[in-house]
Amino acid sequence: MLCTQCPRKCNAERLPGHPAGVCAMPDLPVVARCAPHMWEEPPISGSRGAGTVFFSGCSLRCVFCQNSVISQEGFGKEVSVERLREMFLELIGQGCHNIDLVTPTHFAYAIAQALAEPLPVPVVWNSGGYDSVETLQMLEGKVQIYLPDLKYLDAARAERYSAAPDYPEVAKAAILEMVRQVGHCVTDSEGILQKGVLIRHLLLPGGLPEAKAVMDWVADTFPAGEVWFSLMSQYIPMGRAGEYPEINRRLRHSEARAAEEYMSALGLRGFAQDPSSADGVYVPNFDLTGV
């Protein structure tokens, strides 16, 4: 079957053991790490960690990707649908609050098969926001929490930094579909998210106008508190960022502070990451743990 899982709809013939397409992956999942993760937002990581499954490959080409060794260099191990399901259950057995699928879009068909039987914990779709509405509709009822990025609302920046000029419209449509599926954010008695949409935005150097536009869209589109927002300040130049002088630096504290103040003024519910999070220690060790 020719692949149309992501918005690229590149129609590649992805087969087991034969990487192809924009994502440069086979059709079976390729996984780089499967382990509890304490560095998601507090209502996702909680006290016992999110059960993260880091998938290899990506349909975006972000020049600053912190996970480029797996997203663009292809490191990881191909696994069967059955093994993927086993990995979910092993994470649950370790006490994880949820199953956190990181960069899952291009493996949506296989993931849907692995989730054919409901899990006893919420499933988190942790994506770059570059998801097609059709693929998301296939996941309805299988995913309880959507954790998308909203990287850009400017097509020129989306093209320059992620080779996806259609990103703004695609991501907005995807987020609207996510909210349609799962509705308002709901937590349990421990404050752990059980369903809902939490939108992330990574603040880039010089990107304050973009961040404000993203936050404006969220505030204007959704009733107060319907979705949560996460302003991320963990950017450090990685991947190919050195080829782009304007982003080849760390964030200034004044940029992060101004973005946080704007978020507060809009009344967006959520989280603002401290600039001290801009540390490579937060990038996981991709060593096939748990795979």
C-alpha cells in the first residue's frame, strides 16, 4: 500500500525492512527508546513517569531537531506490531501513568493495530503537530491525550526551518480535530491528565513575534481552559542549526521572560518552561533501552 499517513502524502511504498518516503522508514515501527520519562509536563510525567516510546524517522525536517540522531539519521530498531504492544504493557507494568508515543505520525497504521484493544492507562499522541485530519480520525477512541507542537503560523519560517510551508494550516486543522475528539482537559485525583489537548510551542531565538501569534491563535480559537498550553524554552542549537545564523544561539532570558508574560496576560492555562531547561541533559540517551 502506498503511504499517505502524514500530510506529505508522498505515496512511497514502505515495506518491512525497506525504508522509503520522506520519513525514510519502513512500514513497521522503528523504535529508539522505550522507558519511563520524567521530563514531560507535570500532569503527564507525574511522579512515576510517562511511558515514552521514541519512534525513529519524521515527516518534518526541522533543522534544529534535538532528536536528529533518530528523527533524521534513522537510528532505531524495527519491531513488529505485537512487540510494540508488549512494550506498552511493559511500561504499564513499570507503573507509568500513560503511554507516550513520541513522533508517531508516520507509524499511525501500525500503532492503531497495537491499540486495537484498549489499554488501562491513557495514550498520549506526542507529535510535531504535522498530522493529517484523516489519520487522526482513524485514531479516534484509541488516543486520549494529544500533545502536539504548534511550531509556526508563518509559512516562510515553516519552510525555512522544517521544509513544510503548509505546516501552519495543517497543524491548525489537526489541533481542531484533536480537540473535537477528546474535548476539555480532565485530570484524575492526583492531577494526572486523563484526556485533553496540551499544545506546545518551542520558543526559537528571535521568535517572540511567532510565539505571540501562536498564543493569540490558541486564545482566540478555544474557550479559556479548554486546551492547555506549554511554552517551551529548552532550545539549544542542535542538528543543523549552525547553518542558520539567526537561530545559532541560545535563547536570551529576556525573550523567554517576554513570552511568559504574554502567555500570562492572555490567561492561557498551562506551563512555562524555565530557561534553565536549555540543557542537553534533557535529550534522552537513545540506546535501544526497552526495545
